[in-house]
Amino acid sequence: MSGFSLAVTLVAVLLLGYGMGVVVNYFADVLPQTRRLSPVRCLHCQNPYPLLQYILLRPCLECGTRRSLRARVVQGILPLLTLALWVWPPPGRVPISVAWGLLLFFSVVFVIDWEYRVVLYQVSGVGALLGAGIGAWLNGWQTTFLGGGLGFGIMLALYYLGELFVRWAAHRRGLETDEVALGFGDVTLSGVLGLMLGWPRIGIGLLFAILLGGIVSGLYLVGLLVSKRYQPFAALPYTPFLLVAAAILMYLA
Ligand SMILES: [Zn+2]
């Protein structure tokens, strides 16, 4: 590739990544609030946001409220991640367009989970369709549905075990509780990842995510104990660990 066409390609990839950042911000701004693809409104004054103002991260024209830090971080990081995938594409038969699509989807999952601690079922539904399609094409239908079913089933079992444990522990202390040890969004996300990775890779992925989550929460607990801010049953979000495990598996297996 000549120097000039390389430069043009780099700019095009970065622009694509910036566009993906805008799309991730759009989903994260409207979906948790309205649960559908509604027009963007200022989160402060509820006036409609002009498209160009929105894309360029400009403040609201009506009330001057600036966009969130998350919006700036997402539109700054997505171009770099898009470029990184182009430079180091996942091995195997995953085309770059599919890899970019997965980056977009999982960025939406990650950002909404980060801000609202939920994985929306609308997003999981789209993920299940994506996962089933990509999984069947890469690994065949059998591996795909086995992976989806077992990914969902294993995490569902852990979800109920966690609930039992929290109830039992609260009962011992004479408390009522509606806390959960594991979010249901993590269960549906495991199903989606299971479809995509197939069986047995989703089993390895779950094991890896749980170990990683255990290590990080252990360190976090030690930190709380050392700083004397310990409180039992601070729920640990597993979504980031599931996503990290899935990304590593895409490269290793
Ligand atoms: Zn406003």
C-alpha cells in the first residue's frame, strides 16, 4: 500500500470508529430512558438535540449543558479500538466487518451496564440474534445452540445459588433483603456469548470470567477492609469480566 492510500485508509478507519462512538453514545443515551430508538434530547432541559451538535459533542443549544464525560471518553476511545482491530484482526474466519460489529455491540452493553447496572433485554435480544448468526456460521448450529443453552443455564444456576446464599446469610443476621449476588443481565449475556463462542469454549469463558471476577473482588474487599469501609454483600457486576473473557477467547481459540 502506498503512503498516500495508507494515510487515507487510516483516516477512514478512525472516522468509522468515531461514527461508532456516536452510535454507542446514542444507544446509551436513549435506550435506558425510553427503551426505544427515540430522537436524542438534552438530558437536562429535554429539548431536541441537533444532529451535528450531538456528533461533535457540542453543548446543548438551549441550556448550554455540556455532554457527559462518558460521551467524550466513548467518542475518544472507539476510534482507537476500531484502529486496533484493523491492525490486529482476530485470527480465524472472523472478517473485520464482523469484528467491528461485535465491538459496537459490546461497547453498548458495557456502557449501559457501567452507567445503569443493567443489561437491557432489548439489547440482549439483538445480541442473541447476532450471536446465533455468527456462531452458526463459524461453528455450526449444534455447537452454537449447545453453547447458548449451557452458557445461559450455568449462569442461571449460579444466579439462583447466589440468591439462596444471600437470603440465607440475611436470615442468619435477622434481616430482610432483596439484594442479588449476580445480575440477571449477566445470565442473558452469558447466553449470547455462549451462542457466539459455542460449547465448550463458553465453559472456559465462564470459568475464566468467574476466576477473574473473584480475584478482582478479593482485591476490592481487601481494599475496603484496609480502608475500614467494609460492608458485606457489595454486589459485583460480572459483565466486564464476561466481556474480557470473551475477547480473550476470540484471540486464543
Ligand atoms: Zn439542554
